[in-house]
Amino acid sequence: MVTKIQTAQDLWPKVSSIVFLPRTEADYHQLSALQEELITFIGESKNHPLVSLMEVVATLIEKYESEQEESDSEAWYGLSMQMLSRVYGEGEPKYTTDMLKWVNPDYEGK
């Protein structure tokens, strides 16, 4: 096993600028461009030596996209809660039904 680790240590400085965990949108675009190049280069070959590299890159891209979707959902939730607290905050008057200008006939008082 030591020889595999040594080989990885020797090669990693050259590979790490190509294959890495994307942390920014620029990183994501760089990996996406690499993925497109790999797809073009490999084509339909299932036995090409770079197929596993393409799979690793795809996994890294999927992880970034998943984290971004999660982050976007959290941001929207936070914004929604902030807006609701403004509308229905402490200073909001209490509305009664006698303040209504017209009554919705489909509303059953729920």
C-alpha cells in the first residue's frame, strides 16, 4: 500500500489543479468544462482509461450542485420568514371580520 500512496503523492501536485472539490462558482465552471472535454475525448468508449476520471468529476459536480440547491432553499426560507415577520409582526393591527369590505362566499370561516 505504501507504493500506491507514494505514487499518489508524486502525482497529486500535477493532478490537483485539474481534479478538486469545487468551492466556488469559478471552480464549478472549471470542472464542468473539464467534464465536457472528457465527454468529447472519451466518446462512447466504456473501456477508455479516463472513464473513472470522468465519473469522479461528475460526482464532484453533483455534490456542488446539491449543496448549492440546499443553500438556495435555506436562503429562500430565511427571506420568507423575514418577510412574514414584517407583515405579521408585533406592530401589525388585529383585523376583525367587521373590518372586511366584502366577504368571500367560498370561505367557510376556516
